[in-house]
Amino acid sequence: MEDSQRPARKSKPFLRTINAKTSGAKFGALLQRRRLARQIVETSLDTSIPTLFRARENSHTPLPIHTSPVSRLSPFVVHLDRVPEPSEILDQETVRHVRINFLEGRPVFQSETRPMNELELVPHEVSSQLMETIFEELQAAPWVLPRFHSFPFRFHFPAPPEVLVHNKLSARLSLPTLEAPSAPTNLLQSFDLPEHDEEEEAERVTWSLPHGFQKAIGFFVLLSFAFVLPLHAMRMVGELREASGEITRTSEGALSALSQGAQAALAQDSATASQAFKQANRRFSAAQDTVTSLGQTTELLLSVLPTTKTKYRSGRNLLKVGQSLATAGERLSEGFTALERQPSSTITTRLALLSTYARAALPALVEAENALENFDPATIPEEYRAKLEELRSTLPALRASLDEFLEFAEEAHALLGGDGTKRYLLVFQNNTELRPTGGFMGSFAEVSLSEGRVEHWNVPTGGTYDLQGSIREMSAAPQPLRLLKARWEFQDANWFPDFPTSARQMIDMFESSGGPTVDGVIALNATLLVQLLGVLGPVDMPDYGREITAANFLTETQKIVELEYDRKENKPKAFIGDLANVLLARASEGTTEDFFGMLDILNRSLAERDVQVYLREEALQRRVRSLGWSGEVRAADGDYLLVVHTNLGGGKTDGVMGETIDVDVAVENDGGITNTVTIARTHYGTPNSLFTGVNNVDYLRLYVPRGSELLSARGFSIPDRLLFEEADDAWGTDEDLVYAEQTHRTHAASQTDVYEEQGKTVFGNWVQTKPGMTSTVVFTYRLPFALQTASVSPTSFLEHVKKIAGLASTDRYTFTLQKQAGVLDRTTTLRLHLPDSLHTLWSSGDPAGSSFSNRTDHFFGALLEPGTLPHSL
């Protein structure tokens, strides 16, 4: 269009393309124009833009036509197809009639509704604008009547112009060839272009998302969540309420079933326990399924939201704990049921079967323990917290017990001949007459075991005395034993509190007496037999005219073997063999309840040294040692104490003796340590009472750290030297006694024996206690080591600097108390006394007074630090 009224504009040699209009801020304007264009049917010149167009113009509104000067070509131009000849148009299309009406002012473009989708670009829209061709020269083509199709440009006439009416051609129309007029010198003057566009240079345009679009998208997402999440949360809350009620109901049923299973297991009702545990497992699984059904989104929200994540995780952990415990209980109950189905199986078979189920239950217990560690007790009602804390402390012990049982079963399998026949010396020790390893060896048996069955069983009717006349090698007895006999014999072989050493003496003497080679020694205290009778029940012994029970076993047995036996036959120990045969038969035919009862007693007796084991095979002995069954004198760093009683001619009085031991540890200012051990023994027997109405005659020994120095000792009753037998000069000295005799010396003031044995220093002396009386002895000795921190000044500059740097001087005091096997009644109390220059940072017990029973070994430890406050305990 030409407009002579517009002021002349300076033309620049550049090409403004449609693509250039889409850069930067013009992108929004382009989208606005597109939305407007889709509301009407556009009929435009889709093959080219005319170089000259004349129409009636509204003087107030410029035509919205944009074009570009073609002074210089650019790589970004609108592709313009070649303008076809009129004849080509007529040949390609059907005959159309065109009527030109210049009188009626009807709109050229009729509106047509199109679907709105402003942000979607279809391929033909883009390609019609972006396809480009490089022209060598712009040539005018004959102008022909164009086809009326949609074109991305639009013509908008403010006033009704004289227009063409779009109708089909009724006859072929011949038009003269139109010559394109020459291009005006300044084509830009004919169009209304934005003023700021004229100053811009042509530039390469690339399309990209505007800066900061990430933040915009993020804001949009957050805004969406802000509207969507509340709606989802409303639905989720309803689901959670329903799920919570279902989980609560299911869990309560599962806990009830779990409790029933535990009670049934304790009552040895394996069938009921198994069913209860299975029911608990199913219900816990159902509760887990209910949680899972909430969906991943709900679970994710519950696990991360501050107000719900702790309770949610604790709830999941509790369900896992319950399910794992139910699984473990179910496995163990299945094992118990399997045992009941094989009542006649051997011990090794039963142990192997039970071990299989125990191994299956162990992972579940470990899983329950781990889940409980991640549980917060504050998330459950207060009335359940105590039980949960109890469960938390019990589970590790339960798992440890299962581990211990598996180790026990594995070792028992080897001991009982599971891998081949084993032959043992089975020694019965009467701990009412104390000896270093537990009691006097009155009886013994030679036994062969294979696959848990007793293949050979021989109990000498004369007991250990049957070997007296057959020992080929004569050895002098230890000096205290000469109160009874100068020659060392089999019945006194357990002289050493270290059981492996005593067991080797038993084997040497047994084989020296003509006995067969054995694989080891097993010592059983009389206490064990009492406990077995408690499980297996009373045993009727018609040949002896009495019933043996747990309550009367010790008394009746002593009557039979010491008073009532046939003097002519001289078989005092035959009763022990007869009773053992009955007990073995009953044990092999016992119920599952009896089997577990015996296992419990055996396991406890091994821990408390009522049963001690020595094996010649070194690999097996290492396993026995690791399980704590070997009865060895322990190697210990720091302070150590083992008090050993040896009853020599004092009857069966140790069954009525009570004992207290007080250990006072005094740390001096220079760090030296002095121990005072006070032993009080009370005889609760009555004078002239059968077996217990005599004096308790005891050779007392203290095993203390090697190198300890005896300072004083008092309270002893040494038998007359004339009562001791003299050893024959021809008898040799056993190699286990050589080192003790070489290091032997006598404390002059108290006549206490001092020597070294088993890596310890030994103090030995005699104590005699009459019925109804109490004997008290006191040993005071200095330890061979000192605490270094006691001599450190807490106010020194160096110590002050160390304390600031967290490197303050510290020291430790440790005390190991080892029990003597067979002692029935003993209490030991430890008191630690510190100088003013030291105080306790930490201790395993009360330094002012920690008491220990004689059931097992005990340990005490304290961490000490220099301090200015007095801490004398």
C-alpha cells in the first residue's frame, strides 16, 4: 500500500524477517496476534506478498500489514513460492465462478470457530514461515488472481471496503497479464512499523526459554501442591483412620497370640505354642499388608512429615519386631514338635534336629533386635513402655542364649561320639568334701559313647580305691596331702585347681594302673546329680530298700557307700553304678520336657563348673576352653584372686560350711597397692552329727598375681607335724610339682607356704573349724605393680595443660575373682580405697563395696584420674 501522507522515513539496507519479530519481548505480541487470528477464517495471499496493494483506507486506523524491504537478503526470510500462471491455477482446480460485486459492502472474511490452543504450533504453520530460499534477483511475476486459503497473516479493514465475494467460478476467467510495477524507493514508508524496530539491526535469532524459567516452574509446582495436597490429604486422613483401626485390632490379636505362644512354650506345650505363634505371625503380616496398602505416596509423606515420621517409623519397627518374634517362636516350636515325634532318638540326633530349627529362628531374632534398637519408646502409651524396655534388654540375652546353644550342640555332638566312638573317664566328685577341682573323687566310671549312645559302661564297685594296688609308678604326694597318705594315688589326683592339670594326672594314674587309653576326662559334682533327680523324679532302688530323691540323695548315698555296704563283698561304690544305670535309662526314655530340663541343667552346670571337661585332642580342647568348660586357672591382667579349699580328713562338713570373703584394696600415695583378704568360715554342723559333726580340716590356698609379697598372715590352725606321713626316698616327684617345690618358701611369721604355680603366687596354710564355730584368717600382701597416676600432682602445670587438651593422666584398676568349683556357700565383697590424690571416673560396680556370689567368675574395673578432691572409699 502507498501512503503519500506519511512522512518520509530513512531506509536502511537490512532485511526484517518474521523470525526476527519473535525475539525477546516481541514473543508475547506474536502469541497475542496468533490468538486473534484463530478466531476468524483468514483468506490471504498464501503464495506471495504483492508488491503493490490498493484499497480503501481508514485514515484513523493503519492497516496491520508488515513487510520487509528487500534491499539485502538475509538467511532468515519467509519462503515465497513462485507465483503460478493463471492457466496453471485453472488447470489444477475445478472450474469456479467468480462474481465481483463492488456494490455490497459485505465482509470478505467470514468467521469460523476454531479450537483454542494458543500454545501449540502445528508443523504447517511453522514451515510456511520458516522455509527460505536464496534469490539471486527479485523479479516481478505476472500478477494473477490468488487462491483463497488460510495464511498466517491477516487483513483487517476498519471500514467495509469494496470486496471480492468468494464463490466458485461459474466460467473460466481470462485476465490480462498484470505487470508488477517497479518497487518504490522506500517501501517501508508504506507500512506502520513500531518506531523502536527501525533502530535495530538485523541479527541472528535463536529461541530459548526466558531467564528464570526454573524458578517459575518451581513456583508453579509448589502452587499446584498447595491446592492439590489438601484435597489428597483429606482423602488420606480418612484412609489412615480406617487403616489405623485395622492395624490396632490386628496387632492386639497378634500380641495376644504371641503371649499365648510364649506361655505355651514355657509350659513345654509345643503344639499349642506352634499354633499360637503361627496365628501371631499371620496377624502381624496382615497388619504389615494394611500399612503397605496405604500406597507409596502416603508412606512417603508419613515417613518425612515432622509430626508423623517418628510414630510411623516406630510403628513399622514394632510390627517388624512382633512379626520377627512370631517367626522365631514358630520355628522353635516346630523344632519342639519335631522332637516329640522322635521320642526314641539319641541325644545327638535330638541336638542336631533342634539345632536346625534354632538356626532358622536366629535371623528372625536378630531382625527383631535390630528393629527394636530403632524404636522410640516415647511414641507408645506409657503403660507399655516398661514391658518394651524389658523386651529390649531381654532380646540380646535371648539371641546370645541361642548362639550359646548352637555352640553347645556342636561341641556336645563331638563329645558324645557324633563323629566316632569316644572313651572317657567319668569322675564323680563329692563336693561336700571339697577338693581343688570340686570334691573328693570317691567313684569313677569308664564309659564309651557313640552317636550319643552308651556302648560301654563300667563303674568299679570299689570306687577310686580299686586302683590303689595297681599303680606302677610311685610318686610322693604334695606335702599337705601327706596328712592322709604319703604316696600320691588316683583318688587324690585332683590336687590342682587348674582342671586340665588335674585331669592329666588322672589319666596318667589310670593308664599307669592298667586302664585303657581314654580321650578325656569329664568331672561331675554331686550337685549335678541332685539337679538331675529333680528333673527325672524319684528313683526306686528296691535292692537297697529305699527311694532316692533330690532331697535325700547326698545323705542316703553316703550312708550306703560308707556304712551299709557288705563288708565281705567290699563293694561300697556299687550303689553309684546301679543308680547311674537307672538314671541313664530314664534319661534316654524321657519326654521332650525331660530332655529340655536336662539340657538346661547341663548347660548351667558347665557354666558354674559343676561339670568340667578335658580332652586330649588339642583342637577339641580349644573349643572347650572357648566355651568356658575347661575349668582352667585364668590368665588375667591386673589384680586376681582364687581361694581354694582342700578338705583333708574333715568328713563331709563342707556341705554345712558358710563362708564370707572381704577383699580390701588400698591404693597408697605412691601408687602401690596392698590387699587385705579376710576369710571367715562358719561351721553350721552339730557335734557328733553323722558325717558333719567333726572338725572341718582345710588346707587353704590363695592364688594371687605372680610376684605378690606376703606382708602378714594370721588366724591359722596347723596340724601337728607328727600327723604327716613321710614319703619314701625312692619315690619320685611328679613333674607338675617340681616347679612348686623349687619356688617354695615359708613365711616365717605365720608359717604360710609361699610358692608359684600356674603363673600365680600361692599362699597356703591350715584352717580348722569346729562345729558351731567360726574361723577367721587374714592375708595382707603387696601387689607387684602400682598405679602410675597416684604419684602425678593434679595441680602441676603439665597436668593442667593435659586436662585442658583432654589428655589428662588416667589409670585403671582391674580385679578378677575366680570361683572354686564345688563351693556351695560363699560371698565375696570387694572394697577399693583411694588416696586423696585420686578419684574414680568410672567403675563397673560400687567401689565402696561390690559383692559377688560363687556361682561364676566375676570382674571389677575402675578408671582412675588424679584429682584434688578426696575420694577415699
